[in-house]
Amino acid sequence: MLCTPLTFASEIRTLRPIDVRADLQDVVTLGATAGLTSFHHRRDRSRVRNDPVVRRPAGMSVRQAAVAIVLSPGTASDDLLLIRRATVAGDPWSGHLALPGGSREPGDPTLEDTARRETLEETGIDLSHSARVATLTPVTPSIMTAPAISIAPFVFRYGGDRRVTMSCEIVESWWIPVEQLQREDAWVTTPVTIRDGSAIHVRGLLWHGHVLWGLTERIIHEFLATMKQAQSP
């Protein structure tokens, strides 16, 4: 395992004209967990319009990666595992809040296996016996200068030891109640500093002096919207 944080925890987002493909359906498959059942989910168009499709040159290699939304029973609701990646010189996205995950390796049969392996390597949380209860829409960075990468998010229900053994790739970890993430006032518009030293305003979660935004925010946003729709009568 390389101890260099992978650079896809967050991104610089640039607004561009709406793409007609934003109106296409994305199928999200859910298994039984916390009242969730299998269904077809139409992606929230209001969010898609802020996440334009990046057209990369034909034939460009796109790196495959996966992240895990790890759910564990908490006091009042499920808790979700969140990490903060280590800061590395020259890595513009290091030090950001993220979900455990990383790049697919040749030995990974599927991207789901990638999510399980990376979670174990980074946090010591073993998902080998945990059910995958949801597969969310893959996300990609919104600007051409970002790495050419496609990130597949998977949701797992975990019932084991919640103690996190942090690898050199992460510096902090938390189990956050999902019900806290579901509160509308938990998400705010806040400035973040980007590579050139300027500030842009993004939708994010303020957590222990850090901002959860970019790709990770997009993944969690879809997860929360999926849960809400699945639990509706």
C-alpha cells in the first residue's frame, strides 16, 4: 500500500451550461437496510446542473476508483465513517475530509472489492463480511485540469468493531450520525481556498474546523437523497 493520499476527496467546481444528459435517469440499486428497499431513483436534477459533464479527449485513459460509505448502528441512528486525509506537499486535495477508498488495483475483481480493500488498508475496518446495501452513481471531477478519474461509491452495513486503525494515509476519523447529516441546517455555503490561493464559495459541511465539499459532498448528497426517497411512504 502506498502512503500517498489519493487526490479525489474534493474538487474545484466550475459552473457551466446545462448538459441535456443531466435529464437522463441514473439507476441506484439498494438492498434492505434501515428500511431501504430496491427501487429506481431519478437523480436530483438541481444538483446535476451544478455538476456538468466533462468532455475529455477520445481515448484518454480514465482511472477507476471506489469509495465506501460505511454505516454502523449508532445511538439514535446509523453512523457514517468519515476520514481526513494526510497532508502531502504538492497534493492540492490532501488534508480534506473524505470517505475511505482509492484506486482499483489489478488484483481487485470489481470496484466493490476495491472499496472493501481500501477501507481495510486505510482504517482497519474489515468489510469482508459486510453486506453491500447500495451502489450509487459514479462521480468524476468537474474540470478538465482535475485527474481523469471515475469514482464508484458503495454503501456497506457494518456491524463489527468500530475502532479505527489509521494508516499513514489518514490523520483523523469520526463516526458521524446520519441524522445529523440529514439536517438541512448542517449544510451551508462556505468559502474554501483553492490552489491559486483564492477563495470560492461551495456547499459543504463544517466539521471540526474543516469543510466537507466537492466529490465527497456530491456522493453524500446522493446517498441522503436516496435514503429519503426510499423511506418515503
